Amino acid sequence: MFKPKHSAFYATPLAELLEELAAKELILTGLTSHQCVLFTAMDAHIRDYNVVVPRDCIGAAIPAQTRYALFVLKEALQAKTPASSSIRFN
């Protein structure tokens, strides 16, 4: 799926796809942790998804940007930010 802007929800069929799949929790990974990952997580949060962002599966050019994104994810969005090795799929 082509993502034209920062959030994966913007101008994409993602919301409809997730609804069709009856998804409740999203695991987000990617680059530009302080932009694309964070903006997608915000959009997921306002859509009432449980958000999980493995802290070792996001990054940015400057480490402080990733630390900032992780802070916002945990504090503002109540996202879980475990190490990827601790994630178990049902």
C-alpha cells in the first residue's frame, strides 16, 4: 500500500482493511520514529486500537528523536513499547 503522507491512515485504505480484519491491536515498526511511526500511532490511538511499538524496531537519524517518540508513545498514547523479542503472537 502506498503511503503518501506521515500517517499510514492518511489517504490509504488502511482503516477499511483493519475494520474488515476486525483488528484490535496494531504493532507498528519503521523509520522516522518521531514522524511516520508516531503519527500513525496517534491515528491508531484515536481510532481506539491498542498500539504496540517495539522499541528496537523503530529509528531516526538522531537517537534523541527516537527517545522523544518513545516518550510520547508511552506517556500520551499509552502505547506498549517492549523489546521485539518479548512480543508473542496469538
